[in-house]
Amino acid sequence: MKLNDIHIRDPFILNESGTYYLYGTRGPSCWGEQNGIDVYVSSDLKDWEGPYEVFHRPEGFIYDRCYWAPEVHRYQNAYYMFATFACSQGGTKGTMIMKADSPLGPYQLHSDDFITPKQWNCLDGTLYVSGDGIPYMVFCHEWLDLTDGEMCYVQLSENLTHAVSEPVTMFRASDAKPWVRSVHTTEKGAAYVTDGPFMYRNSDHELIMLWASFGEYGYAEAVARSNTGEISGQWSVDPVPLYDHDGGHGMVFHDNTGREYMILHQPNDTPNERPVLIPLTCRL
């Protein structure tokens, strides 16, 4: 099958030993109950096989909704999946970490429940490992709690089972003005969305974050930058989106020749969203 045949949101590609593994939120059930996470596999980014289920809801697991934005990182010779979960019986949503010996899974629950604060509504956790080997998780503190959504991080234990620091706010969605647009109005005022962080060090060794919000033309992919090259630096948002054609929740990877690509879903409209692969021809 081709990418356009794959109905997922929030695409994430792991290039491992020359094979591409594509994870994402199951499109047909993305807003309802879910029970698993899939992967698609390719050797050339053109033809894909799957889906292969790599995580299935364990018996007694209370979380039966969302299963959003799964992404897989190799860390200390194992594979760790970060994904968002929620429960149809109420409560908050948050990110957990699962572990496997192979990109194909099966992934088993690894973290001590949510890594994100249990009393917050959070989503889209992603791994960042600093130059001195310290693991962090970057995540979105949702507009549902704040009106103005935030990007935050916590330091993780070395074995990725729990947070060992309090959350730190990096920036807020409204920091992307003038291009960012509110898509909700609450009693507290206009609500601004933060989605899909992905940490990346560019060719100038600058630490950047890809992230998504809403702009003039719908969903948009944006870039934020640390002024020190460290996660603890002061973060600023680029004055224009990187991609503003109703697509987002992207990430960057290199193919087997070293060429750089971004993948995101577009349009942001169920059931029409599909993963879109975009060669990058300039430095982010």
C-alpha cells in the first residue's frame, strides 16, 4: 500500500537499521474508544506493509480512549513507546511509556501510570535526551485546563519509569501570535492549542521543537527555538508557521541516504487525514 492508503493521524517514523517503522493514531476510531496501536513497515518509504498491532489493551487496563500520538524511540538498547491515553469513565488524559525489544513490539506497560501530572489534562509526550545523557519528556498541558495551552517538560528517571522533577513551562500557544488563531471560546476567553512537540537539533546545532497549533488556514506546523541550545533555555516561536496548509503534528527523520524529511498528517479533517511526506530543502 501507499501512504495515501494509510488512515492515521499524528504520524511518526522510526528509521532503524534501514527499515522504516510508521506509527500513528488509528484514524477511523481516533475520537472514540480504542484498544490498540499499530505499525506499518517499509524499506523505501513508498510501499508499506501492515498494519501490525504492536500494543493491545491489557485486561484490566482502565484507559480505553485516545491512544493518541504513539512514537517510538531507541534508548539504552530497547524501544520505548510514548502514547496518550484517557478513560471513558472520566478523569484526565496523559502520556504513558511502554517498552519492547523490537520496533515491532509487543509493547508492554513500563511507566508508573501517567508520566504527566495526574491532575492535569496532557497529551503528546515525546522523548528528549540531552547531550550529557539526561532523559526528559516534553508534553502539552492542554488548553482544556488553561485556555492558553502550554508546552512543558519534566526530567525522567534513567529507566524512564517516572518523572523526577516538577513540570517546567517552555512557552504558551499565544506566544505564536500574530499567526496563531483561537479555535475555541471559553468563559475565560479565547483558547489556543498546543499539539505534537518533537525535539530536534538542526545542522547548526540549534535545539528546536516542531509543534502544531491553528493558523489562518487551519492546522499548522510551527517551529520554536531555544536561545541556549538547551531544553532549559528561553524558547521563542518563529514568526510564521513552517507549514500552514491544514496539516500538522509532524516530526523529522533522515532516510537511508541521509536526506531529511518531515512527515505530518493533512488535512486535519476526519476521515480524510493521511500521512504526508515532505522532503526538507532548507535548514529548519
